Amino acid sequence: MAQPKYTTHPGMVDILPDDARKWQYVEQLIHREAKIFNLEEIRTPIMEQTELIVRGLGQLTDIVSKEIFSFSRGDDHYVLRPELTAPVVRAYVEHHLEQRGGSQKLYYIGPMFRAERPQKGRQRQFHQFGIEVLGTDDAVADVEVIAFMIHIYNTIGITNTTLKLNSIGDPESRESYKKALKAHLKPNFESLSEVSKKRYDKNPLRILDSKEEEDQPFIESAPVITDYLSEGSIEHYRKVKQYLDDLKIPYEEDPYLVRGMDYYTETAFELISPDLGSQDALAGGGRYDLLVEEIGGQPTPAVGFAAGMERLMIACEELGITLGENKKVDVYIVTLGDQARKWGVKKLPELRNKGISATMDYKGRSMKAQMKDANRENARYTIIVGDNELTEGTFTFRDMAESEEHSLTFEQILARFTPAV
Ligand code: AMP
């Protein structure tokens, strides 16, 4: 085959029909389960103001410093959204969602954009689903968020996962930890990677997230944040663990787990799968009690997670999990001659109006070719129509799987599908 002239950009992926069916299945499952968890959907624009994302995520994060797709039109500076927590918080503040009363329990599904180096499980346009619960600092909310995340994977059949858990505390806890961490790193400052050197002063916690080889010995021997938590943070973390125990949700504590954005406080978590290879994080999240205020709202504690759809799909493939059904259509009308085609065109809507999926040949092909096409379309039934059938008013109704045929009127055919297809 000739090389196509136009192709997708690196890291941008077409979701073709055979995959889109699987995506639809997972999306419908998420919508259904979200309803059961009393979550409401929120949809925000693909583009946001650059300032929101820089402010929200933090100047020194990988995302903001290296991975943003941005452009300007006149004086307006846009980014393609790299994640949805900051945009959801923006919407919460902009539309005064707190006035709806209670905590806002929101979920979303949609595309995100990060200019990362593409590889398996890492794309430049990828998709996340996630939830954001705004307006409560109760540990119950943290655990509900985690429970929903795990519930989705379990419902799909991805059960071989590890929940990693940490607390990065309140600002006071982090301040005293930062001091201890810097004191630990200082004697080896010159041996740190260039990125970590840059982070040393402004955001030393992010050094713990470094993947650079030369940083690893210093990370492994670093003090742990859980030794520096304030009373309040210890208590919050204790409650989260208690509720997880009560729900029999297993977790592994990882005192070096820090997440990729600066807005996190207190609880931080990640869901890891051994079936994913090097990009092993299925999902991650945590509390962000200061973000709403940071971007101009009233102080509002909040917690959420984001999960990668592509990685969920990869895990399913690795585990041999079938998502949804193969393509199929209830009825294929096989027509012989012009009158039969006219009849077919008129009967398609009558079938569809009854919820019966239906199609017919678009090309005026031979009966043999149409039967072949019906098989390719995975039709459950064919209705075979020619001049004789039109005169007599009865049609050959063929069950394709059973290879069984009946001569029926159109009304009798419709009756076969009721009450349920
Ligand atoms: P984050 O928003 O960075 O916390 O990521 C949450 C989840 O989104 C990760 O655990 C991944 O499953 C997924 N994810 C993040 N970045 C990418 C990417 N570039 N390509 C595919 N999935 C991603």
C-alpha cells in the first residue's frame, strides 16, 4: 500500500471503529457507575487560559515547564488542557457552584494534551476520566474517591492492581519536611541532576519524583514526609487508612509518593498495574485543599483522581478482557431488483423506529454478494425480497446463525422482535 500523504501527529492517535466500540462500552460503564455513586458530569472547554494552568499546576512541574501545547491569538494566551482538576476548579469558582449546596461531586471523561515523548501508554492527546469532590475536608470524601476509582477497574475486571498511598500533609508539615529534605540533599547538591538542582530551592519535594539515575541514591536515603506531619495531617491520614481498612481496600504506603502537580495536599495516591509495563500508573489523585483559593475562590477543600483511558484499554488487552460486543446488526434487507430496493428503503425506518437495528445493500449487488455482506456485518437476520415476495406479501426471514428460514409477512417479522429484541 502507498504511504499516506497525511498522517496523525506523533502521540496523537485515531480511535478506529473496532476500538471505538470498546471505548463506548467503557464510557457507558463509567456514566452508569458514576450515577450509582451520586456523581454529576461536568464538561469544560478543551482550551483554557495559560495563566490558569500555570498557576494551578505550578510553574516548576514537568507539565507546565515542558509539556504544554500553547498558542496565542492577539492578547489571549491559550493552552490545550493538560488535565482537568484546574479547569474544574475554575468552573466551580466561575459559576459559584458552591451555591448549589452541599459538596459538589463531579466526574468527567475527555481528551487531555501533553507534549510528552510518545511511547506505549503515553500519548500527546490522551483521555482521562476522573472525579473531583469539592467542598469537604472529610476523610470519607478521600475514601469515596478512591473507592470509585477502584470500583471502575474491578467492574471491568482489572483486579490485579496496587493502591499506593501517602500523605504529603498540610503546608506546615511540608515546610518542616522541605527543610529536612534540603538538609539531607545539601551535602550532595553537586551530584544531583540538573532538574533537581533547579527544584532544590523552589520545590524540593518534586525531587522525590525524579526519574534521573543520579538522583536515585539520594531519594532512597531521604527522610520520609510521614515523620514530619502535623497533628491534623496525622489524624486525617489515620482516618483515611481506617476507612480503607473498613472497606477492605488494600493499600501500600509509599512515603516517597509525590504527585506531578503542585496543588496536592494531605492524601496522595496512585493505582498501579503490573500489566502495563514501564508506564504502570493507571490512575492517581489526592487532596488539593488550597487550589480553589489559589485561583481566586473561597477556601474550599477538595479531593479527586484522574485515570488514563488508554492505559485502562492496554490493561484490558493484556488481561484478555473483552469490552462490549462485536459489531452486529439485527436485520439486513437483501433486495433483488428495483422494486425490492424501494421496498427496503421504506422498511428500514419502520424497523429502526421499533428499535431494531437495520441496514441494506447500498450498491445494487447480487444476492450472493449481499448475503456475504450480511455475514460481514454480523447480521442476526436477513429479510430476502424479490418481485415474487412483493407480489405475495411474504418474505424470506432468515436466522443467519441457525441457518433457518421462514416465510413471513412484514408484520409477522416485526412481531418476532417484540416485546424485546
Ligand atoms: P496525572 O494527571 O498526571 O496524575 O495522570 C493521571 C493518569 O492519566 C495517569 O495515571 C495515566 O494513567 C494517565 N496519563 C497521564 N499522562 C498520560 C499520557 N501522556 N498518555 C496517556 N496516559 C496518561
